[in-house]
Amino acid sequence: MALSRGLRCCQRAFAWLPVLIIALVVLWSYYAYVCELCLVTLSNPVEKVAYLIIFHILFVLFVWTYWKSIFTLPVQPGKKYHMSYADKERYENEERPEVQRQILAEIARKLPVYTRTGNGGIRFCDRCQLIKPDRCHHCSVCAICVLKMDHHCPWVNNCIGFSNYKFFLLFLAYSLLYCLYIAATVFKYFIKYWTGELTNGRSKFHVLFLLFVAVMFFVSLMFLFGYHCWLVSRNRSTLEAFSAPVFQNGPDKNGFNLGFVKNLQQVFGEEKKLWLLPIASSQGDGHFFPMRALCEAQNPLLANEEQWEDDGIDEEPHGKVALKEISCVLSYSD
């Protein structure tokens, strides 16, 4: 027992190593740019002030979004999705798989769930003992079910999902701008040090490596950010890109694709003034999402609307708003 507890503590501590590496690189880049480039190398005071102002704006946005990506906890499904004690006992005591599926279908009939397993059954998590909401997945690292899970990111030591996906995207965007700005402003002095026009030995080392590190991170982040921009434009998560969500009529990789503008609003919200700030503004509460081009007869969400209200679904945050959004986009087609 003590050994396993010690191993778990070591594992948790080791999980922070990538974050520590990023933090050390960022702190060094701050010192190298502010002290060695701006305060030591630059001689023009106007240029020095302009460089420092723009750098600190990007630095604050970069650190702010990184902090929010790390420390915004992933959201778990609400209590309504957990099995009651009686249902859990009935499910566990039943040995026949087909009857277990019927029990899950009976429970899920009261919930706004529409996606299914590969064989058409209700998505159920044995470890968390709950019916999975649409787009929800179990994270083996966090050991919880995460609403609209995208992936578990070791560089933020956190699960990226509904609660922090916007922050993660902004973190990638401001990381790119941070690296691009450093590379663009350092390049002129990199050439001067390289050709021997400037000779300060200590600053030369920092400026040369600052450009190499900025370009290296920019290239790697460019591909990752571009991929996530493509995912947002299609309203898919990383998991859904690899395995299409399954609906009652089969798999559909575009099942949540509402069109470019509405897809953006799903992640960033309708208030455009908040789009570039790491402030929560995503639509809904992460438990259910609008789906494209589904008729009312095939959509249990609309058929069970009165039943949800009787069961108190509207007590969930944004429940009525999300339900209206679902109704509005059902007639949408590409």
C-alpha cells in the first residue's frame, strides 16, 4: 500500500516536469530578451521602449493563457448522469449483456444523449459509473470523465476539454505570436553578432540561442495550431477526428458541424470582444451540443423535451438556452 502510494506521488510529481521545462525556457527567454537584447545590446532609446512595450503585452497574454490552460479544471458530468444506487445495483446484478443494455437505455431515455457506442448501445463508463453525455470521454490519466474531451496534454499537465479548450487555443496562438515577435526583432542583431559587428560575448550567446529557440518553437507550434484551427472549423475534437462520433443512424464525422461561424461560436461564444481573452465564453454547459440537419422524428432531444423539464433538466446551467440552440440548428444544412 505504502509503495503504491509512493509511486503515485512520484508519478504526479513527474507529470509536472514538462510544465517546469516550459516555465524555465520562458523565464530564460524573458531574461535574454529584456536584459541582454533590450537593455544591453540596443542603443536607440525609442527602439528599446517600443520593443519592450510590445514584448510585455505578448508576454502577459502568453503567460495568462498558459496559466488558464494549466489550472482550469476539466468539468465532469453532472449528477443527473450518474447512476442511482438502485439502478447501479440492478445493473451490476444483471449478468445478461442485452438486459444490461436495456437498463442503460431506460436510464438514458431521461437524458439528452444522442451519440452511441460502435454497436449502437448507450455510452456508459464502468469506472465512473455514469452515462456519458455527448462528446464526453474518460481520461485514463486524470481518472475522470471529461466533458467534450479533446486530449490530455502533458505540456499543461491537464486534460483539454470543454472548460479550457478556448484557453488552450489562445495559448497556442499567443505562443506563436510570442515566438514570431522575438524572432523578427532579434534577427537583425543576430546578423550583427554573427558577422562580428557586435562583440559583447555574453549577450551574443543569449541573442544567438534566442533566435534558434524562437524559430524552433514557432515551427512546431505552427503545425499544432493549424491542426486545431482546422478542428474548430469542423467542430470536431481531436478524439472525434480519429474516431467519428456514432449516432443512431451510424458514424458521422460531421455530426456536430454547424458551419464555420457557428462552429467558432461554439468555442469562443457570441461576444467577439471576449474572443481574444482567456475568459470563459463557450456556448452551453458541455453536456449537450447542437447537431446538424436532424429531423424531429429522429431526434430524441426534441421528443423528450417535456420529460426533461419534469425531471428538472432545466435546473442545469444554460439548459433552456442550449435546448433552444438545438432546436434552431436542426433545420440547418450545408
